[in-house]
Amino acid sequence: MSYLDHFLKIKALIFDVDGVLTNGQVVLLPDGQQMRQMHSKDGYALQMAVKKGYIVGIITGGKSIQVKERLTALGVTDIHLGALHKDEALDDIINDYSISKEEVMYMGDDIPDLCVLTQVGLAACPADAALEVKNVSQYVSSIQGGSGCVRDIIAVSYTHLRAHETSLHLVCRLL
């Protein structure tokens, strides 16, 4: 089965934060605060995915309230911060929406993501992910974390789904 065929089953798009939605760098400010940077193209893509009816979720070990506020403003409602066991957060999302793990795409970049990547229908990662993550991913974006890799996977998912629907429509018209 081609990795593109996996996209047809996907109902949920779930992402890690550090190294996926951000470049993984954390700037420590003099007052002790931490600062991360997210790409606006990824934010737009997340909004569009929500509007198109995808379940969009976040599973991260980080606990940043600012990250949660940003993602909530984009329409993301399933945000699991401080997830020490990311597979348990995945199970929560699966159970909340009564979907199967085969219907989930997860994008992660590092070792803590492996427990989720190895369970989902479509494992994805940014171009600069750890080698161990690349080895289990069906889709490796050509774009690095924090630079638009989230938009990339959402665009590929939506484009492939639309192409499939168009093909089915044409076939049905021919019959």
C-alpha cells in the first residue's frame, strides 16, 4: 500500500509541538519565561483542517500556556500538554471520537514520539526529525520542523483526498 493510500482513511491529524510546530529551540528569557516560535503557515493550515472537519489534536510533553492559547485561538480543541505517556493521550483522543488508530495521522520528531508513531495509520515527521523517527515514518516532509511541515502534511492529506473524491465522481459518472 502506498503511503498516499493511508491518507484516505485519516480522520484525525495529531501533532507534537517542539520540533514539529516549532523548530525545537527554546529561548530562555531573563525573567525565566521560555519562548517558542511557530510558523504562521502552519497556523493557517491547522485552522483550515479544523474547518474541513478533521479532528485536530496536539500531544506534547511541554506545558506552555502560551502554546495552548495560540492553538486554541486556531480552533484546536484537543490539546494534551505535559503528556508524559503520549500513547495514553492518543488513546484518550481515539476513545473521545470513537475512531481507530488506523484513522490517525501523527507527526512527531523525536524519541518520545515513537510510542505513538508506531501505533497510528500514518506516521509522519519533519525533514529534520531524529533518524529513529524517520525510520518508522511513512511520510517524511521535505520541510523542517517549525518551518511549515505541518502545512505540508495537511496540504498533502487534503489534496490526496480531493483527488480521490474527484476520481470517484468521474468513475460514477462514467458508469
